[in-house]
Amino acid sequence: MKAIQTALLDAHLHRVEAEVAMQIKSLFGRCPELAGFAVQDMAAVGDLVGLSLDNDRSDEKLTLFVTDIDFSTTVSSEAIEEAYTLIGTAISDVMSAQPKAFELLRGRTFARTLH
């Protein structure tokens, strides 16, 4: 029985990973000058800078934010703001469709791949 549960969990995580990859690929397609960005967990960053944030990790308190955004060319402040909006929307879409995506997104850096 445990093997079946593990297989189901692995299949679910694979679907979540596929959803994350699809959203990120789409994001880079919509924002061609975006070179990369990182996603951090608000609670982890609060711990690093000495803020005492609520340690309740219920689904309602899971907060991610974008850091270290970088572009391949010089862009306007409007383009930067649009990129933050697109990234935030992509992350929100993934998290609302797949709540387990939080664990896959936090602490990750995403970079454009060149072929």
C-alpha cells in the first residue's frame, strides 16, 4: 500500500513540476528581455534578516515574492514593472492550480535557456 501511495505522490509532483515548467516557459516567451529571477519564501527571508514573522505555515500564510530579477538588455521602469506583474501572475496561477507548487517554487532561481 505504501508503494502505491508513493507512486501517486510522485505522479502528482511530476504534474506540479510540469505545470511550473509550462508557466515559466510561457512567462519567458511573453517577456523576451527577461533573463532570470529568483523566488523566495517571505518567512525564510524574514528569519534571515531577524524579523519575527508568524511561524504558522498554514496554506493561507504561504507567501512568495520575486527577487533578483535581471534583464538581458536595458529596459524601462514600465517594462520592469510589467515583468514583475507577469511573474507574480504566473506564480499565483501555478499556486492556485497546484498548492504543492509552493515547495517547488520557493528558493528557486529561474533563468532563460538559450539554444
